[in-house]
Amino acid sequence: MRGQRIEGYLQNRHTLLPYLSVVYGLRFDYFNRIDELSIQPRGSILIGLPNSSELQFSYGLYNQTPIPALLSPSIGNPALKSSQASHYILELKRQLSQDTEIKMAAYYKDLTGLVTVDEEVAYLNQGEGYAQGTEVFLRHQSGERFFGWISYAYALSERRDRPGEPYRPYSFDQTHVATLAASYNLTPTWEFGAKWQYRTGNPYTPREGTNIGIDPRNEEPIFIPIFAETNSGRLPPYHRLDLRVSKTFQFGNWKLGTFLELLNAYNRANLLDFNYPEDCRTPEDCRERRNDINQLPIIPYLGITAEF
């Protein structure tokens, strides 16, 4: 069966008082592959505060349909339904000055009906999870020459494959994320920029050993890895610095731009994963003999643009 969708969205805004307004809406989704019509309410309350400040509370229900491969009768489960996420967000904005703005937010997301692997029925909507955290964003612009911002986020995200099981860290859980960025126009045609990023390493599943068997067909050894609890380890922190310089040239009615970027300027060896020997026997042996798989090293990047 070919997948066909029907989607729609309704939204309205009311100003109840000079300092109070509400936005409310509904999203409709129908997907014929699972014969499901989902109605997702969303809304927010905006309160104007003294000192150029705003407080906003938002709620939204979001659905995600299964990818088509998981609905295959041969390798998936045609009875799968959509996963749901309920979002709750509280955000405070304040204009500290004409050039400086700060935003602070706290959020919580409740996840249900996540698709997980099942031993008997391939895939089921039995996974659960949550994500919560806080974010701070500070932006400053000084005339036409300088623009910069700094952000920090603290987050916690956990999942479990079925109700009653203990939660474990989500594979993309990053506890701390920080970014600093700045851009400076030395002249109207010369611009310099820099961006530094830091984030906690992702969780991973350590290898603890190997079961060695014999293939009865050829009597060759078979190495079956033994793993620790899912996502019980964590990779080292990720951080890098990117630099950029650009120059523009005006030729009559069109403009030529050139730029040079240096990605990962101090050549940080950010770890992507581990490569284990197939026959490591103990957790200590696996740790000592594993090889690091790193992300990209320092990379220069040259580009040209044209605007007409």
C-alpha cells in the first residue's frame, strides 16, 4: 500500500488584556498506512512584564508516524501506531538594553508509544521516555560591527523499552551543551568570525568480553561479543573551535564573496566510537586493546559566492 497523508493546521490568537494574549491551535494528521487520524492540540500563554520582559508558557502534543520499513508485514509490524510527545515549555525573555537580549527556558517532554524491538512481534509501541532541561541564551549586537551570543543548556533524557523496566540514558543524551559565537566587521568588506562548542559525550555500550564457540560447518572459531548494560558508559566531552574570515568585492550590480573557514581549528581529537578486537576476554582487556575512532580533524574550507 502506498503511503498517503492528509495534514491540516488551525491556529488563532486572542489578546485578552494589553499584557496578556493566548495562542491556540489544532493539528490534524491522517496516515492511511496505519489508518490513524491524530488530533494534536497546541497553545501558549504570553504575559507582558515590566522592564521589557515577556513570560510564555507553551504546551503541545506531537505525533510521529512509524517509518514505512517498520510497517512491512515481512520484517516489521503493520499494526504499529504513532509515537506521542507532550511538550511543556516555560520561557522568559528580557531586553536588557537596546543591544542585549537574554532568554531563559525550562522544558519537559513526556514520550509514549515509542517503537522498540520485541522478541516475539519484531516491533511494538511499548517504549517510554522523557527529556527535561533548562537553557540560557544571551545575545549582543553593537552597531554594525559586532554581533555575538552565548548559550548554555542542561539536559537529561532517558528511555526504556517497555513499562516496568528501569530507565537508561538516551543514546543522544548530552548533559551539558555550551556555545560561544562572535562576528566582527573590521571594515564593510572584511568580516571575522569564531564559534566554540562544548558538549558532554554521548552514552555508549561498553564491551566486556567475548564468548568463543566453534562453527560446526568448518570448525572455525566464532566470536560472540559480550556487552555491558545499554548506554552504561559515556564518551569523553566533545569540543572544537571554528574560525572564519570573509571578504566581499562589489562589481557594479553584483557582488563577489570569498571566505576561508578553519573547522576544528585546534585539531581536537573528538571521539566517535571504539573499535574492539574480536577476541578481547575481560572488561579490562577490551578497554586496553580497543582503538579510538575519531571524528574529523582540522579542515580548511574555501568558498566563493556571487550575488546578482
